Amino acid sequence: MTDEQKKLMQDKGINVNDAIARFGGNVDLYLKYFRAFPDDDTYKKFKESFKVDKLWQSRNFLVTLVGIVGNLGFTQMYEDTRDLIKTVKNGNASDALSAIERLDTNYNEIVDFIRGSGI
């Protein structure tokens, strides 16, 4: 990973240095999972389970997602997912809708960045 690529990632709110440290300093391993993120179906499964009002299942997918985005250093998405977990845990689906919109926006920005950055 070049310094320029690292800067691009940091400009997108990705905490690259901490994320690489979580991968034991192995940049190649980090990049493998970073590049694979758009193909991970955890977020899609969350949205499907939320639509059919299976909040317990939705919460499980969110807990998985928070671990993934936290390890990858997607700071804003991590915070948005944590907030959404609290909302879903309280069983309040209507309050979750605005949180899902924020998470959707952030998710799509990250996926578009990964696909378009060439990193």
C-alpha cells in the first residue's frame, strides 16, 4: 500500500493504521479483507431480516457487521452500526429507519470507494 493510497483511505474516514495493527501489521492480509468487503453479504442479510421484522436476527447480523467494519477501520460505519444495534435491541423498528438510512449511505460510499479506488 502506498502512502497515497493510505491517504485516500484516511480521507474517506478509514482508520488504516489501527486496522492494519489489528491484522498484526500484515498489510496484505488487511487489503485482502478490505477488497473483499463489497462481496460480504452480512449487510444484505441484515436488511432482508429487518424487512421481514425478525429483529432478533437483524441484531445478530448487525453484531457481525460491527465486528467486520470495526476491524477494517471503517470508523463512521462502525459508529452508525453500534447506534443501530442499540435501536434494534430496544425493539423499536420505526426509530431504526433513520439510522438505517445513515448506515445505507455510509455503506454505499465505502463499497463505491473500494470498487473505484483500485486499492
